[in-house]
Amino acid sequence: MSAAPNYETMYILRPDIAEEEVESHANKYRDMVIEAGGQVIDSQLRGKRRLAYTIGKHREGIYVQLNYSGDGQQVAPLERAMRLSEDVIRYLTVKYDGQHTSLGRSTTPVASTETSTSRTEREPREQREQREPVAASAPAGDDD
């Protein structure tokens, strides 16, 4: 049987919470993974950064990255706790097969789940192209 897959959960905390509270959240989520039978590989506080777009009237957020391995049973309770927390404004969990590298990423991403916001299903490119034909270029003339 292969090794347990690795997971990376990146979450963004409200920018106005105290440093002690940031550490408290990081420890809480790290402990949740361990209690659910996972093994924490790495936990990094990435600091306060400007968001690409406003999320709930926030222009900045405190980024925290949590890398762990397990059988997948750790993801649902962790994301549920983040969803219920008023301090977490966004989160994303990515599953990786392979080893965790020093950069916090594996070389073979498997799947991504984002449950903090609802997304509509995207239509595959082939179906879009069949439905909306691309404008054809001018026909090639005789180059005498």
C-alpha cells in the first residue's frame, strides 16, 4: 500500500486580530489534525498580506499554511471548524501525492477543494468551442 497522501491547507485570518490569537488559531487547527489521526509536516505563518480582491470588507489578511499527511479524514473536520470561525475569511485545501518539499509543495498535485465559497461548474473548453466557433482567419490566397 502506498504512503498516506499529503495535504496543504492555506487559510486567511482577519487582519485585525491580535498576534496571540493568530497563534491560538494555528495551534488549534494543528491539534485538530493530530487528534483526527494525521501527522503535521509543517505549519507556517506567512504574515499579513494585501488581498487580490476584497473579502468581506477586508483588503488584507493574515496567511497561514498547514501541511499534513493522513488518510483524508482530517480534511472535513478542519474545514468545518474554519467555516464556522468568524476569524477565518477564506481557506483552501489541496491534496498531493508524493513527498513534501522544503517549499511546502509536492511535485504532483492531485485535487483541490474549496468549500468556503460556492463555485459554478465550468463548461469544458471543447464544449465551449463547439458552441461558440472561433472566427476563422481569412482564406489563404494564391501567392503567385
